[in-house]
Amino acid sequence: MKNYLLLSMVLLVGLFTQAQAPQKMSYQAVLRNSNDSLLISTPVGMRISLVQSSPTGTVVYSETQTATTNANGLVSLQIGMGTAVSGTFSGIDWAAGPYYVKTETDLNGGNNYTITSSNELLSVPYALF
């Protein structure tokens, strides 16, 4: 009887709990100014977009963030944790890729984005698919 009760409790707990993937992913970039000098300990404004199909395809999610570069000019962000501009990170259909990460950067910390880059996500974040 004890074994049956224990097994029943384990099954019930399993039914009511599900593993949840974090709704964010890491992004890093080294930033340089127009003189090719590293931006050290500098606040920067960024708009990050996840674009479907091609670098100029449909934006399925976009957000803005302000971050500060470190002593090596490195900026580290968690895409999905910024201020949403359009779409929701949790609403992305990862099976409908390919997807590209498009970044737009303002080296003065605002939203006058002058540097644009787009790179394909070569593998789907492990737990979101």
C-alpha cells in the first residue's frame, strides 16, 4: 500500500510540473568607435530584433536595451530581457526558422542607431525548440 501511495504521489507531481526553458538567450559583441578604438566602460543603446527567413525578413520580436561595455569593449546582453518594441519572445515559433539576430547600436547610449549588424542563428537555443 505504501508503494502504491508513493508511486501515485510521484505521478501526480509529474503531471503538475513541467520544465520551463528560460525565455532569453545570451548575446555578446565587441564594440569599437569610428577610429577602431575599443569602447571601454561606455554606455550604449541597442535595439535587438529577431528576424525570420532572411536578414531583411519579417521582424518577429524586437526590444531595446542599454548596456555598458567592459574593460575589453565587450557588451553582454540577454535577448528577451529588454524593453519589448514588437512581438513577444515567448511567442517565437522556433520551428519556422531560419532566424537572424539583427542588432542596431547607438555608441552614445541613446536610440540614434548608427551601426547595424545581422547574423544567422546557426542552431536553435537548446531548450526553446
